[in-house]
Amino acid sequence: MNIDKNETSIRSILEKVSTGSLKQYLNSLSDFHTRHSKSPLLNDAGNWIMNELRSFGYKDTFYHSFKSTIDNEEFELRNIVCKKKGVDEKLIMVCAHYDCIMDLKEDSVSRAPGANDNGSGVCAIIEIARVLANENLQHSIQFVFFSGEEQGLLGSKSYAKYIKENGMDLYRLVNLDMIGYPFFAPNTVIIERDNNTNVKHNQVGENDTESIKFGEMMKDMTSSVGLQFHLDSIYDSDYEPFEANGYVVIGAYDGSADSIKNPHYHSSSDLPENIDWDYLTSVTKLVLATILKIDSFNSH
Ligand SMILES: [Zn+2]
């Protein structure tokens, strides 16, 4: 059996993405005083994410725990993994970090709502999980939420290693890190491909061509969700450890990771009130459309 989704069925699934749901999730997530990886409050936020996913009927949802040292202290950190089984074992991963940070990196007690960085990416994935809960897909999906991103991609490094060691058939990965505050240009999403000329951000050559093709596929769907696009390269987020292990990765990003250009970046004012909801909704639809397209039999 093959599951093949045409344009009409993709369109009708995209229409289920709700701005109201995104607002609800992002308000709840930003209400945790901080999601700094050293704060016990991050566990509360993780439990909240876990409960949301389970409420949609996802039973195969678990913590992937690992130990890491932050500021000379050892912490047990937790990624969150939610599995949706497809007809085959070929795996599409959609991921985002759920921790956040302040300008003063070791400050784990100040108010740090992290609405755009990276509540936006987390809530988009929760909404995609909700919409896909009762859809039958060809490939399997993992919705993954990383901890310790801000301390050097700790969660994604640990999970990429786990995926590799267990020989899992990770086919495509989409990472979302800051997708609610369009900075590059209004209504414009930055699509990040694995073509960075700096070897630090592009450790393996063999996966570049497929990543560029995958980015093209995402690009081709931007106008259908009312977005403009700008093509760029992957840089400093959770796709990198997967890239380094040879997997095919892309990212979506709003261009606002800069405290000089964006006054809310890594600050107590990174609040839901500064989110561009139409933009966040459109990028969520774009990511969902890309998943459905790559899942469709005719695409490969
Ligand atoms: Zn981030």
C-alpha cells in the first residue's frame, strides 16, 4: 500500500492549522517563568509539551535523557520525542529546541519567556502534530523537542548520536528555530539549506545536493501559503549535529537572531505580544505542506 496525497488533500489538511491554537500554546509555554536548561522549570515546560502531544492521542511519546555539563555543573537534560508511525519506517523528523536563554548566558533565574526563541518553533510543531494526529502517512514522523540548544546544541548532539547508533532510517529533517518575528523582510521566510561554505557549518559534502533539492521543494510551496522566501544556509542550530552525521537537513527561520536588530532577542521582552501571528501561521502551514509533499508517493 502506498499513501499518495494530491494537492487538494494537502490543501484541506493545511486549512486545519489554527492561529487560535498557536496562540494558546505559545501563551502557555511563555508563561513558564524561564525555560533555561539549568532551571527545574524546564522540566515543567517539558511535561506540558508531553501532555499536549498525548492529548492528541500520541501514545509513543517519551523523554530522551542525557547528562551534560553547563557552567561546570552536571545536569540531566531531557529531549522530548513523539513518534507517529507510517506505513514504512523511513523517518521524517521535525524538530525545535524548547529551552531558552538570556543575554547573560548563565542567568537561569530571570524572567525568560522565549516566545519567539524558540516557543514559536515548538508551538508550530505541536500544531502540526495536532493536525496530523488522525492522518495516515507513508513515512514515519518524529516530532522532537531539544533541550540545551543554547549551551551548544547539547540535546541535538545527543539525539543525533542516538539516531546514528541505532541505525534509524532518518530520511529528511526540518528544524524550526525562531519563526514568529519576520526580520529579514515582512512575510518572508528564510529557508536554510546545507550549503554553507564554512566547513564548521557543513561537515559532510554528500548530503548537500539532497538538502538543496529539499529546500527547493519547500521554496516551491511558499506562495501557496502566502509567504515570500529568501534562500540561505544552515547555521548554529539543531540541524547541525544531524548534518555532521550525514543526514539531509533544512531549516526555517525568520532572520531575527540578533540582539542589535531585534530588541527582544534573548531578553525578558521575548513575549507572545511581539509575535506576528499571521506569519507564524503561514510558516507552520509551509512546514506541514513540506512534510506532506515529501511524504507523498509521487515526490520520490
Ligand atoms: Zn533558538
